[in-house]
Amino acid sequence: MAHPSPHPIVPEDFTAPRELTTRDFRLEPLGPRHNEADHAAWTSGIEHIRTTPGFEGRGWPPPGGMSEADNLRDLERHADDFARRSGFTYTVLETTPEGGEDVVGCVYIYPSRNDPGHIEVRSWVRADRAALDRPLYEAVRDWLASRWPFPEVRYPGR
């Protein structure tokens, strides 16, 4: 889905934030430990995600889904991009009534496919958490403007 840069997209002296916490959700870097919950989250509403701003016509998620093993490889790639600083993917977590956390979405921060000099951000939330879409977009937009070194960020479809 995302297209990492062959080189870091942030300055060498910049440390990517490890989380963003709001009253509604928390972001942390997406990685292999999220595989089962991430897979369950996006497969629960493939059509919902495909109609989310920024995902229309992109071919993700695949209409037929993918296996957990394929999803794990995808999460490993995102974690590698994060480590190489060539793209940043965060999982969106919501506190459960039991006090745990559940994956309810994802945020992708990557160079534009069409204009690699610019950063594009896409995010999705599960269909049953659709009300979080706007607050997630607004929180990430403000976070990127205040804490990240990007001169311009595009949020396609928004």
C-alpha cells in the first residue's frame, strides 16, 4: 500500500515520536506484535476502508483479504520502513472496557507516489469505529504540523 523512500524522509537528528495519545485513542508504531489484531481490524470492514478518503481506487485492502501470514510480512515491512526512517506506520489503539487495547485503525506516513518530495498521510478506522475517522485525521494533522519536520503534508481525499 505505502511506498517507502530509498532514503530516510526525516533529518538524521530527528527522532520519530513513539506515540500520540488523545482521549479517544493512542498511536504506536505498527509492528509484528499487532498482527492478529491488525488483521482482524482491517478484514472486518474491507469495503468501509476502500471508501475511506485517500483509499478510493488504490486497491487496498484487497477485496478478498489476505492471510495472517501475508499480513505479518506486511507489518514486518512497515516496521523495517520505520527503523530505516523511510516511512512511518502507526497502529491506532483504543482502550477496551477491560482495560486492554484493541486495534481500531492505522496511519501511514510515506512519500507521495507521484511527487516523492512531498509526504502523504492516509488513515483508516474500522467500520464499527467510523466516528473516530475525523478525530483521528485532525489529531494526526495537528501532530504532524507541530512535532514533525515536514514542510508540507498532504492528506489525500481530505
